Amino acid sequence: MGEEPSQDAALRERVKELTCLYGLAQLVERPTITLEEILRGVLGLLPPAWQYPQIAAARIILDGCSYVTANFKERVHIQSADVVVNGERRGRIDVVYAEERPEADEGPFLKEERNLINAVARQIALVVQRREAEAARARVEKQLRHADRLTTIGQLAAGVAHELNEPLSSVLGFAQLARKHPALPDQVARDLEKIVAVSLHAREIVRKLMVFARQSPPSTSRVDLNQVVEEALSLLESRCAGSNVAVVRRLARGLPQITADPSQLHQVVVNLVVNAIQAMPSGGTLKITTGASDDHLVLAFEDSGVGMSKEVLDQLFVPFFTTKDVNEGTGLGLPVVHGIIASHGGTIRVKSAPGRGSRFEIRLPSAAAPQDKGDDVNARVI
């Protein structure tokens, strides 16, 4: 053991220790600083706080990432402290000397330096814990805002659909009645055909709004999910082939049945396949997978298309939002998918990034599982 430091030397060491902790506190309090900037800032504070700052070097390892001072090398004498976040070891702090120094309390290191490195490790752990808690809270708040927005839009959509139904039915009925007139001029007959066609299209939009708003309850029965997928794909095979899209089926055998509306699930499959085809304008691969997980069945669609940005993902299930050109879509396909899945007590998650394709994963309760119709969408970029 080395000699006890003089009172002046002890005071100098205490001043350096407090300067380091004060500098760390100043770093943490900066409002826009990133975690990486904090760690690099701490690196600059550590060597001057040790007894021999001219030959001291430091390293911080956090979640597999290493940050070092310019002169850091592994040495025989090293002082380390683990960074433990919520009981989990996430990294450590190391301080070394580049040259041999007299023996002190812990090799060449002082007990005050042990206390300091432990304190810095605890502070870094607290910073990480607080940052992760803030990020988790922000994600939850975003999901709640998204769910509240969808609920509001659903209520508005239901009101609009109800208000449009009656006058739309009248227009369609009178147009169909007028077509039966025996002395109808050719031009008028053609105009009436257009009125009927447009009215039928408008009625289909109203129907989709009702599905999105969950105003059209499903007509349920016991359903084989694989059979629904196969039947929907049989109608789209020629379109996939014409668009140079290869469909890869990975349908698990022996799946339990689910209680669902087969026609609505058929529409879900069709909408998501068509959406995938449109996301691959130059062709590509669409993988369709079914499987079982706990008391749910999983239905996934994964394409190799253009992918979506975070901004598009945030609007994905909002009615009439579309990235397609005018006359190429109503912006109701995916909202209808959301409405159907929600009415069946299921959930849908979307993972996508520009240039990396998209994955839509649907979870539906099996026939024996209780259904919770309050589940909502969780969309995020991976």
C-alpha cells in the first residue's frame, strides 16, 4: 500500500472528482443532446479526474458499442465498473494508465477513484433508463393518439355513410326505372347507364365506409383460414402472373378453425394481395404465410416491393389516404382491412421501410379463444 496522500493532494483529488460529476450533470441536462454525445462527453471527463491524468485513458462500452479516448489500450492495471440498467448488465466503464505507477488502494488506483467510476456508471445507467422510458412513453402516446383518431374517423365515416345511403338509393332507383322507358333516346340511355355505374360505385364506397366504421356486423361461421386464402388467390392468379409477381404459399397444416365471416376475410386477402401487387410495379415475390400462435392464428403477407416511409405508415389506415394516382384507388382498401380485422377481435401490424418491402401480419383469435373487439392497429417502421 502506498503512502497516505497529503491533505492538499487529497483536496485536489476531491476537486477533480467533483468537477467530473458536475460536468456529467451538465451534459445530461442539455435538452437536445444524444446518448452518444453524452458518452463521448463523459470520456473527456474521466482521465482528468484520475490521479495521473497525463497517462490516463478511458473506454465506455454500452450495448455492444465501444467509445474510447485516443490513447486507450488494454493494460494490466485497469479499473472497471459495470453499467447496469434495470438489473441487466448493458456495458462497462474502463480507466487505464499507460505506464506503471506506485501501488495504491486498488492497484495504482485510489479508493476515491473507485467511488467515482461507480458513480459515473450509475449515472450513465440512469440516463439510459430515463431515455428508454421516455421513448416507450412516446410510443404509447402515439398509439393512443392513432387509436383515438381512427375512432373519430370511424364515427364520422358512419355518419356520412348513413346520410348518403338514402339519397344514393333514390338516384340509383330512379335511374334504373328510367332505363325501362320504351322510347328512350340512345344518348339518354347511355347517360343513364353512366349514372347507374357511378351510383353503384358510390354505394360500394359507402359499404366500405360502413365496414371500416364497424357498422356492418360480420356474418360468422366456422372458417378454414387456409381455404379462404386459396380461394382468394385462385381469383388473383392471372393478375399476379400478368404483373410478374411470384406468389409463395407457406400455409401451415392442421390449423384450428376460426369463427369469422368468410366473405369479409376473403376481402382482406384480396385487398392485401392487390396492395402488394401495386407495391411491386416491376414484379417481385409475395410470400403468404399462415400459422398458429398460442390462442391465435397468424396470417402474414410479405412483399419485395418499394416499401413505405414512416409518414405513409402513420396514415396507412386513414380512409381516403392513398399514394396512388387519381382514379387508381379510393384509399379505402387498407382501412376496410383494418375494420374487418378489428370487428373480428384481431390485430394487424405493419413493418416496412423504403426499398425493403412490407410485411402485414394479422392475428385472429381461434374459434375457442375469447374475442376482444377493442384491439387496434400497431403500425411501425422496422
